[in-house]
Amino acid sequence: MRLERRTWRTLEPLHGMIYFSPEADAAYKRLGLTGRMGYFASRAAAFGPVPAEAVVATFYNFNPQVVHQAIPAAWHLASPADILDARLNAVDTTLRQVLGDVVDSPEMSHAAALAREAAQAISGELSGRPLYAAHAALPWPTAPHLVLWHAATLLREFRGDGHLAALLAAGLSGIEALVTHAATGAVPAETLRVTRGWTETDWAAAERRLEDRGWLRDGSLTEQGRREREVIEEATDRMSTAPYAALGDDRCQELCVLARPWSKQVAAELMSWAAARNSRDLRTPRTD
């Protein structure tokens, strides 16, 4: 596995937990944000009070109708600054609950310094990276575990923006990208369909389009489809190399060794949170 993909995967649970944390849900509800509003508003708040169209464009694979139900209504309930504060406070509480005293350890400080160096190495690489650029403009927190989370966020959004460029170059719409991702077996199709707000009719139509292109057959990737997906992943890796190359192989490995046990702890909690949320979503698809 390429260095940039391996390092990103190691850090990803430390960032991604915020989308499932009960603490985050509670923090957003205290601001009046219900349902999907918390997710869309908290991730988009770095842009300021942008219209729904900006979120549709940069989040890519959600049903636009679902985005419009959350944005701009969220901005009338809470300011982007208050939402960002709530998000960071939820990160603090969640990581302290899950990791305990390690958040104040020398190892955490060192990992945070390494991740921050990688993230800051790309501070001038803004072209075509809207979500990364918006988050890169936010102030750095001071506590080491929050520095590590913010760095992981920047690295994640940097890679994500590149991934969207690769999907666009491959001629995939948001829902078509989801269908091909589900066809790899990485995530159940129903989970992706429901959490992104697409109907069964939408999904079936996307499958037919991919079948016509030779990418899909009976819900599985064809040989052509597998090759095309690998091209997308390789392009994403290439466009994500810079921060990890700046850190170097040895220090990337050092960062992975430090962060891997914390990521595993967080991932274990994330799985239980996600299972509860997905179970609820699958029982009653949300439209809020």
C-alpha cells in the first residue's frame, strides 16, 4: 500500500469519529440543529454561511434535496463560528472519553507535531482544494490531541478534494461514485444509499448507467469497472502525496506507530456508534 494511503488510513478514524460521536450530536442539538443539519453545517461551517449549492458541489455524493433541507436553514439557527466551536468542543470531549490520559501524554504531543508539520507543508496548495482551503484558514487549536485532530482533518479534506477531481475526470456523478464504491464490497450499498439520501429508483438508474458503460454487471464491478476504480484510487494517491513526502517515510512510519493504537480505540467506538446510527437510518430513512 502506498505511503500516503497507509498514513491517511491510520489517521482517518481520529478525524472521522466526529461524524458519529454522540457528543457531537448533542452539541449540535443544543444549537437547534437536528437530523442531518449537524453534519452538513459542521463540515461546511469553515466556508461561512454558504448556500446549499456550495455544499452540494463540495460534498459531491449526497442527494441535493437532502442538502437543501439542511442548508441554509442551519445558518438561521446558529452561526458558523458557534457551530465550529461546538464541533471542536465535541472533539475534545469525545477523544478525552475514548483515549483517557493519553491525550496529555508526550506521545500525543509528538504525534500532533508530526501531523501538523505534514498538514502545514501543503498550506500553499490551495488550487482546486475548496474544503481543504476552507479548513486550512481556521486557527490551529492548542491542545495536542486537538492539533492532531485538526491536522488529520486537513489531510483528510486535502485527499478528499483530490478524490473528487479523480471522480470527475472519470465521468462519475456523485451517486455513480457511490454505486461503484458499494460494488467494491467496502460498504453495503444500502448503507451508502440511505445515508446519502438517495431513493431506490435513483440508485437503480445509476446502476443502469454504469452497466451501459461496462463498469457494472448484476451489482458487481466488471473487469473494466475494477480497472477504472483502481485508476481513480491511484490518481487520488498521487494527488495526496505532498504532505507525506514532506514528512518523509521514516517520520510517516513513526506517526503511524504512535497513532495506530489510538485510531484502533476510536474505531472500535466508531463502529458501535455507526451501527446504532445506521440501524436507525435503515429502519426509518431520514428526510430532515
